[in-house]
Amino acid sequence: MACQDKDSTAQSRHLHPRKTAPVITPITESLTLALLPDPSLPYTAMDLTFAGGDSLCAESEQGLAQLSSRILTKGAGKRSTTELQDFLADRASAVHAHATRDQFSVSARFPSRFSSDILPLLQEIVLAPSFSDEETQREIQSQIAGIKSTEDRPLGLAFRRLFPSIFQDHPYGYLHMGTKSGLAAFTSDTARDFWHTQRQSTAVLAVCGDFNTQDMHDLATTLAHSGLAQYPPAMPQSPPSWTTTPSTQLTLADRNQAHVLLTFPTEPLDHAATSGLKLLRAILGGQGGILFPKLRDEMGLGYQVSAYNWQAGQAGFLTLYIGTQPSRVDEAINGFTSSLRELAAKPLPQHALDRGASLLLGNHFREHQTLASRSHETAKHLNMGLPHTFSRTQLRRAKDITPKQLQSLIKTYLDPASMFQLTVVP
């Protein structure tokens, strides 16, 4: 019997290997290696995330960070785009790059048995990308097509124009995908020069899954010795100014519905109010949110009521959204503002906060089922100077918020007097 128990325990360990604690190691002053071992699957996810993105661009270079990320993986060393993609496809692997308003990431996803093939390729992409004229022009046209597609969708148009409408004199206010005329002026040299600057910025290499620890240390050390992540980037020191214009209206013809976004200035991600703002978004938005019954069931204004919480390193905002009939836009705005005044006047019941905290917890665990989501988040947070436990800490804090504390947050951040109104009408 004892022998059977021992065999059963050994089999259980084999079938359900345990994750071990993350190991965070500074390779240099500007490059950090974060290892998140999880041998439950023979798979590896890696994210190399730099500070920078749009924040490294001049106003005349809007869209350049995103364009450079699109070109970066289109050929490296002696490999053409086709050869590189065939190499990855043969190994069921993928390498992508992406830019945001203040970060730039290169990611790799691959079966662990191909690590000896993918790690040198990732190094080649980062240190010796091709930036060919042909691929540059192809990606410029693709990004221009993406702008057209985005602006042909009401919410796409609304959020594309929201950032330059609310943030003044700061890269957060750039058009992230750029403009058609601006993109047309870029060349392969423009993108190559941007990447040369970007790759020298402070970086974090986060690895999650089944991997050889020494291989990852060797890769990080090689990258550091090759000129990667040499110093903090020259990013804006002051946060963006909030707009003094109370509203803007955009027109998208041949549509049957109007779209209303009410946006409120909040705080950067590292602020003490973050857990409360996340809880507010969970409580306010969706069909189960506290705004839906009044705006939809009582007033019959629309079928979708949503809330969005955006926070970055230097600023944040919370947006309330509804799609409604064009003739009822003013009524929808009044419905939102009257609801917010009611919430500011009287604390919510505890069960509403409990429901919001449960939603946050459920969403967190669902989103963190993949290795890729964990490596991505770890690289993002560490690069911002936040601990790798940041998300879990916010969940714990959100669970402890009282109705009175949430009421105070509503009074502070959801004051109709400070909101910016953006509407898209036919």
C-alpha cells in the first residue's frame, strides 16, 4: 500500500509539475531578466519589452513606432521575410513586435524543444533586422489600409481620435497609427534609425514556461554586450495636460446609430487609486453593471453600456460608452451624468462591490491561463518600475475597498464637470 501511494505521488508530480517562484535578475543597470518557470506545458513564451514606443517619437513622426514594429520581424540577417516565416512555421513558432504609447515589445512563442533554434533567431531579429525598402513600403501601405479600416468603424474612429482630443503637448496625444501623409514620407532608413534608438532603451526580458535557465541568462548577457538596453530613454518628464475643450463631434455617414464616449481624467498606473479605478470599471460597465438597468431598461437608450479604464506610466482616464439613436444623444449624456451624481451622493451597497471584486478576480485568472499573458504582463510592469506581483496586489486591494471609499473615488474622478464628451454621429 505504501509503495502504491509512493508511485501515485510520483505520477502526480509528473502529470502536474509545479510552478516555482519567479526569479528577477538585473543583467545590467538597464536590462533585467525575469524568469517564470512553469513546466506544466512543454512551451515557452518570451517578451523583450523596452521603454519608449510613441514617447520616443517627435510629433512629426506619429505612427513611426508602430510602423517600425511591423517591419522589425520582416527579415533578419540573411533571411528574407518568406524564409523567416517558413523557419518559424516549420517549428510551430511565432515572433511578433508591437509598440504602444510608451513601450515597445518583441515577443516569441514556441515549443520548448525548438529553443536552440528560436533563441538565435530572436537575437538576430533584435540585433540585425533587415528593414528592406520593399518590406518597408509594403508595411506602410498596410498601415495606411489599417487607418482606413479603423476610421470606417464608429468605435475605431472614436478611440483613434480620443487620445489627441484629451492629451495636450505629449506623445500620449499622438495618433498611434500615424497619418496617411506622414507614413508615406517614411523610409526604411527612418524606421531603422528609430529602432537603433529604441533598442538602446531600458528593457526587461521576461520568460515564462518550460526553459533552460542558463540559456536565458546567456541570451540576456549576449544582448546586453551587443549594445542593447544601454540607458534610460529620453522620454517626456512631465505628464500630459488635459484638454480644455469640453467636447468634440465626429461624423461617419451612412450609419444608423450614434456613439457617445464620456471620458474622465484619472491617474497613472502606479497611483494608489488604481485598484479603486479597476473596481469602478468592473462595477459600472456591461449588462450586469449598475448603469445598464437605468440607461437601457428604464430609459431605453441603447443595448450596450460599457466602461473602459486606461492607465499608463504618466496618465490615465476612465471612459463610459453607450450606443444610442442619434436623436437621443443628449438624453443619453444626461442619463450618465444624473447616474454619476446619484452614485456620488449615496454609497453603493456592499454586494455591488463584492460582485465587482469577483469579476476582477475571474477576469484575472482567465486572462492569465496562458504563458504568453504572464510573460507579457511581467515585462510590462517591471519595465514601468512596478513589482511583478502588481496585478495580484491590486486584486487584494480592490477586495478591501469599502462603499465609503468607492464613493470618495466617484466624487474625485467621475465629476461631470471634468468630463470630455466625444460623439460619433451619422
